[in-house]
Amino acid sequence: MSLIASPPAPFDTNVVDKAAEWKYWMRSFLDFIDISEVTDKDLKIKLFRAHVGRPIVEFLSDQPDIAQLNTLEKLCQRVEDRYARSLNKFGERLKFRSVKLVNGESCL
């Protein structure tokens, strides 16, 4: 029995939490690849570029080491690195300083 799967919509770069959205998009795309039974490395990359959306394709094309990004995993890792959540130092300090001890709680 062959299953028919449609690829995910192009990645939306206008969302607030791009890291979470990227992980969801990537899982959906990998499911699409698995269901479609695509095993050829080059075909996976072509499908990725065809469905990921123009902003991501342009970002990857602008990479100085584009020749080394020759597997789907490397391409995805590069995009994931771009949208990884950065640590908000000010926000983390504010959370730390606003912590209050509860009765009976040790500060150690």
C-alpha cells in the first residue's frame, strides 16, 4: 500500500518563536520524506529546497561554505543554528533577582 503525503507549507519566518516553528516544520518535512519513501540524498535536498520557502533558500545560498552543506542534515542544522533561541541575559537576571525565599527554604 502506498501512502500519499503532502509536504508541509513553506516555513513561516514571520512567527514569534522561530526555533519552535522550525522544529515543527522539520519534523513534518522528515515525515513527508519517510512516507514518500525518498532515499536518494540529492532528491531529499532538492525536495527540501523546493518546499522550505524562499527566505530559507536565500539564507542557505548566502552561506560562504555552501559546498560543504551537501546533506539534508547539514542544511537543517545550519537553519536550526540560525533560529536557535538566544539567552536573554537581562531577562534571566531579572528572574534571578526576583526570586524570594519561602519560609523554611535554604538559600544553599
